[in-house]
Amino acid sequence: MAAPRLVSVLGSTGSIGVSTLDVIARHPQDFAVYALAAHSSVDSMLEQCLQHRPKYAVMMDQDSAERLQKKLPAACGTEVLHGEDALASVASAAEVDSVMAAIVGAAGLPSTLAAARAGKTVLLANKESLVMGGHLLMQAVRESGARLLPIDSEHNAIFQCMPVDEQARPGRDGVSKVLLTASGGPFRTWTGEQMREATPDQACAHPNWSMGRKISVDSASLMNKGLEFIEACWIFDLSPELVDVVVHPQSIIHSMVQYLDGSVLAQLGNPDMRTPIAYGLGWPKRLASGVAPLDLVATARLDFAAPDESRFPCLRLARESVAAGGTAMAVCNAANEVAVAAFLGGRIRFTDIPVLIEGVLEQLPAVEPTTLAVVETADNEARALAAALLVDMTGQPLEVTLA
Ligand code: NAD
Ligand code: MG
């Protein structure tokens, strides 16, 4: 029997991380955990270490690492590390087969890039790293021979519906369009005035998916679809005109590929991230994921509509940043992270999110994203400018974190 594949789960205490460990635990013969990494949730990490016995547990800062170390019984056999370098090293270690990139936000880029450069099978949930550093990440994948398997449900669906070439990588022969579905989020039917008064808890109450708070707010503003639009262009090497967004409130069709002959292939399933996660872990084999079978009779209907970019300007801003090219996408992503954190912290209104992003995009010129340092500089400048604009908006300085 083959040895289990070793997996590093980055962002293990989050929504995707927990679902990943759930799927892994269903297949103890096939997978073992090499490393777990999280920001500072020591108690969740302790529990995960006791259950999965990773070789390494990586916390973001020294204090969290020391607290974990104190609580962890020696018998667990897990070595506790901390910081960016440790994160990159568990993402690229020779023994590792697959890396689940499920840190939230731009903080995930260096470790995702390290995994790609080391030629790993990269299970990409962290869409922000691709939006920010798509050029670098795709180049790393090509040069190292890494395999990028999209975990974002829409991109996973597209991957499943794309034609497959001899190397078993998705090709584009005969593809005329990619149809990216969007649930429309909790405010799909709300007016602009209602959205002005929306609270963080209302924004996070997604009708179909249970997710971390940052992506939940992105789903409510449709910036999530904007980020996914950019993500689709990078992963499948598509020009933006080939990607259409379709609102589909039931979240049963996770996306579609339309072919020249008029065929449209769709991937359907219940909205549970364990399906794309199991697909990524098992690829090219199918694995049991624990997801309930789809009951189409109970679902009864599937609706579709065009997105409304006047009520949801974030989608337009993401499109404009693709058109501007270069570091504009990193700037858009960074400004969005600051705006979402400010909204979640009760500092700005929901409807201020696109205002802030647009202000930042207007003021920062896009440059060629040639190196990680160039991308990180653009990210830092966008955050600084967003923070300054926020002071203008609220009259108060701001500290932000998504962790
Ligand atoms: P989450 O907030 O639930 O979890 C984030 C995880 O990242 C946590 O484990 C946290 O400790 C860790 N983390 C945060 N900052 C870190 C840092 N600097 N260093 C190390 N670890 C850090 O988020 P989530 O909903 O699981 O989303 C994770 C990523 O997956 C996001 O990029 C999101 O867009 C993407 N995604 C999520 C879903 C979903 O259903 N939740 C679906 C598609 C894509
Ligand atoms: Mg998605």
C-alpha cells in the first residue's frame, strides 16, 4: 500500500482549514498532516494538533507559539514554530506533497508562492494571493511544474468542466465562455439605502455558505465575485471578455463552461466546500467528502439573473483593475482588505467599502508586477493610502487585521 500523501494545511483553524481536516480525517490511509499553520488561535490549534499529530505547527507570532508550546503534551510529537519563514518552509519542505493554501488575505501570498516554487500540488483557496500576485504565482507554477488545483468552488467547477489535454491539465479547446456563478449574497434584493444601514452581522449572514467573516463581507459586496473574476482569468489564462458573471441565488450550479458548439457544462452540488476540497485532495481520483447528495427535486428550481453593478460597484472596480493591469489588482485587493476590516470594526458603512477602494485605485498608478517586492510595495502603499482616506472619512486613525 502506498504511503499516505503528506499535506500542509495553511490557515488550518479557519473555515476552509477545518473543512480540509474533516475530509483528511475521513481518509487516514491516504493522507497525513505534515504541518498546520494559523495566526493566533492557540486553543483551536492545540485541538487540531492532538487530533492530527502534525510534524510542525506554525503560529504567526512568538507569543502564540509559546502559549501553544506550553499546552502541547510532548507525546504529541509536534514541533512548534512561528513566523513567515517557518510558514514558507512547511509550504515547501521536500516531504510535502500537497499544500492547502487557506490563509485569508494578502498574508497568504508568500507561503503560496513558496509552495508553487517548490513544485507542490497547490490547493488554492486563498484567492487574494492570486489576485495580488497572479503573474508571479502562475510563472512559478509553470517554471517549477507545480500543479495548481483551484479550491474556490467556482474555479473548481470550471476546472471540472474544462477540456483536459494529454498532460491532464485543463485546456481551452472549443471554449467560448466561462460562466462564473454568484449567489448575489445576503443583500441581493436590498436597495442602496438598506445597504447603507447594513451591520457586519447582516453582511456575514450568507444565505447559502458558512465562511470566514472577510469572504462573507466580500460576498455581500460582490467583491468576492470581482476577486473570482480576476482569479478565473489567471488560473485558466482567459482574457476578461471570456468571463461572464451570472447571479444564481441557489448556489447549486457552482459555475459553467460554454463551448463553441452550444454545449454548456456545469458542475452542481450542495454548497459545501468539502466537495471542492475533496476533489483537490484526491485529484484525479474522487473521494468521499461527507457532503450530502444533491436532492434536485427538493431544490426544485434554479434561477439566473444578470448582476447589478450599480448597486454592487465592487464588481465594476475589480473589472477596472483587470483592465488597468499590473499592480492595480494588488491595489484593489489591499484597499478592499482595509475597507472590509474597517467595516467589520464598525468604523465605516457597508456602502463606504467601494468608495474607499475607488479612491485608492484612482490615486495609485499601476506598475509592472515584476517581483514579489514590487507587488508588496503596491500592497503597502494601497493600505497606507486607504488608511489615510479612512481618517478623512471617519476622523479617526485605524488599525486593521483580518486574522
Ligand atoms: P477564515 O477567516 O475562516 O480563516 C483564515 C485562516 O487563516 C485562519 O486559520 C487564520 O488563523 C489564518 N491566518 C490569518 N492570517 C494569517 C497569517 N498572517 N498567518 C498565518 N495564518 C493566518 O477564512 P476562510 O473563510 O477559511 O477563508 C480562507 C481563504 O479561502 C480566503 O482567502 C477565502 O477567500 C478563501 N475561500 C474561502 C471559502 C469559504 O467557504 N470559507 C470559499 C472559497 C475561498
Ligand atoms: Mg467562491
